[in-house]
Amino acid sequence: MITLEDQIRRYATDVAGPAVGEPPADLLQVTRPHHRGRWALVAALALFIAGLAYVATSSHDSSSPAVTTPETTPPLVVPPQVTSAVSTEQACVINEQTTVTRPERSVVAFSGPNGDGLCVSFEVFEANAYGFSSQGPEEPDPALLARLFADVPQVEVPTLVTVIDGNEGGQLQVSACQASWVQEHPLGVISFGVAFATASPGTEFVRFDTDQGPLYAQAADVPGLDGLRVALIRIPSLAGQPLAEPRMTALDADLRPLAPPTSTTLAPGCNPLSSAQSSPALVDDGIGDSHPLPNSG
Amino acid sequence: MTAAATPSGAAPDGSTDPRVAALFSELEPRLRQALFAYAGPADVDDAIGETFAHLCADAQRILAMGNPHGYLYRVARDKTRGPRRLTPTLPPVRHELQPEVTPELAPALARLSPNQRTSVFLAAGLGWSWIEIAEFLGTSVSTVRNHYRRGIEKLRTEIGEVDG
């Protein structure tokens, strides 16, 4: 008879190189707990329950008949306090004097303690370079998503987060106002110039592969925005027109920081940079340090 | 795409900082084993290369960390994982060389959760200590032991012990 541990050891050393040492001395004890300790625990638990029952019985006997009052069970889960709001207006305030409306695009203005000025531009998705389309607010068919990613193997996002790559022009796919699933489904959206990707909790960073190399963006919680978790990058092309200089705050294929942008690439009516000024940890330069998004001027 | 900054892991003469090289040469064999345990052999080389690049690019900060091994393992792990990495493909048991090892072992290992597989593979298979595994996983020894216990129990249920 060969033990399971021996089988694992022989297999592992065959496929993954030599063992670095002997297995932990207490390897078998981990899987075979002392039954003596278990019985002691059961006995202690039984004693505790018996004592509890005795105390409850004696206190019930000594108390006077009480008026029964309906008990209200407190909620088990305290709903989170709303600290921000999402406007449904089709407008964003770029600065205090200018309000820009984009009728062809859903522009969501966030407001809140730290989210004032963050403006995310969403555009109803029509089609992208990979033939994926969604005409309404319905959640896309998972099979369709699977086929999409089968065709786009270079789009890899860790931790089960699905990010739909935009088309080559960087158009945006969905309207967060119209499609409620956007806020619940771990789906990312890519915007013009500045890309936003909503990410699920636990996502550390998002990788976008472009023809100019992978872009990395650190996912970060936006303070005051009720758990909105975004990854910010700049994509190197805009509406199919390659920019003179690739611009991103993430890292390039060699994991080296790029030069800050020299001119604006933001979609009109949207100024997400203003949020970076109020929440400096919004943008990350890859996998590690966070820093404010450089002002695109 | 041109670089605008020199990687912080590079010495002024352009060579790699010796501390970076020492850290990585010390780490690389274990990183390879841990990544294998986590995601199988696919992409391990690429992930290690990218992790080294990441280390060079941000060497000062990483060298100053309390647990650079754990951090770099998590960086490398993120390079390998994705939806298709949830159930890795492990190499089959070479039955002609190891007739006493059941062929069911590899697929059963692959079906474990990543942390369970990593704990079982490294502790029972490659002789890592609990502390070493905990350092890489960025968790406590007791958590690693729990991962191990659950993983080995699953394996025992599925394949048990065989006559050898």
C-alpha cells in the first residue's frame, strides 16, 4: 500500500522538479485530528448547553408572568449608507460654468463627497470589431460572451472579471443608465481616450492587450462612490485614428511608465480627470503604486 | 512605444541591480514550483519573465517590502490566471515510470481549488514548510493547514490509497 502523500510526492517531484525538503513533520496530523480533543470539545459543548438550559429554566421560574410583546427581529444586514448619487441627467458639468449635454451619449455625472466632477461617458453599444452587438439593456448571452472571448484570446482579466474589449475605435458599449445589469454584472466598459473598466471586488488589475502592447490598469475603489471600482487607462487610439503618441497612465509592454499625454483625448462632455484630482488613488501605474492621473491639459 | 523612464531595478551602468538579481535567483525556483501548483505548467515561463520585468521596473519599492516573495508570487500568479486557468491542465502521471501512482491523481489535483492544490502540492509533494507556503500565499499557517486538510481529504475521497 502506498499512501496518498507518497503518491503526491512522487508525482510532484516528477513534474515540478526536486523537493526542497521533507514534508512538514505534522503533515499527517493535519488530516487526522486527535479524536480525544474532539470528544473533549463535544463534552465541553454539552456541558455549556446544559448549563445554559438550567439558567434559562431557573430565570423563567423566578420571573413574574410577563406581558408578551411582539419582538421585532433586527435586520441581519445593515444596508450601506448611501454616500453618493448617480445622476440620470444627460449632462456633465465640466467646470462650474460649463454644462455639456451629449444627447447621443449617456453621460453619467457622479456626485458625492469625493466623487464630485467624475463624469463617465457611456454610449449605447452598437457593434465592435469582434462582431459582438447588443441592442438593448438586456444582459448579453453568456454563450455569446464566451464566443467573444474565444475570438479575443488576448483579453485576459484575472479574478473572473469579464471586460469586454471595445472596438478599435474605442467606442463604448452600454449605457449604465439604461442597463441595470452593468452595475451588477462584472462587465467592464471601455471609453474614449480614457478607458474605464468596472471591476468586481477582488480584482487587482486589468490587462488590456492592444496592438501596441498590453496596457495594465490597477482597479481601485473610488472613494465616496458606493463601491464603484474602476480601472483607468488611456488607450492609444481614438475613434480609429492612431494618436501621435500612445498615451496611458498604465504601463506598456515593457512595464515602463510612458510619457504623460500632451493633449486632451477626452470625449467632449466628460471630464473624469476632475475625479482624479479629488481621489488621487484612483489611477495606478500598473500593478503597484497609485498616483493621480496626469492632467491631459 | 518608447520608454520614458529607466527601470528602478537598473544600475546606473544599465546592468541589473545585484540585489534584484539575488532576490530573483533565490526566488525563481520556488516561484516556478508554486506557479506550477497554482496554474499548471502553461505560461509559467512567461509569467516568471513578466514578474522579473515588474521587479526590475519597481525594484526599490519591492525590495523595501516586508514580504517581497509573497508579493512577487501574487504578481506572477496574476500573470497566469484567467478564466481558462480555473481548472489547470496538469501533466498526466507517467504510469510507465511510476506504476504505483494512480493516473487519477493529476486530474483530481486539478479539480481542487487553487489554494488547496497549491498547499497540497507544495507541502506533501515538494516538501515546503507551512511557513513557506503561507508566505507565498500571503496568509497564515493555520489557513494553509486548513487548505491542505480540505484538499487532501478531497483527494482521499476521490482516489484514496492504492496498492503499490
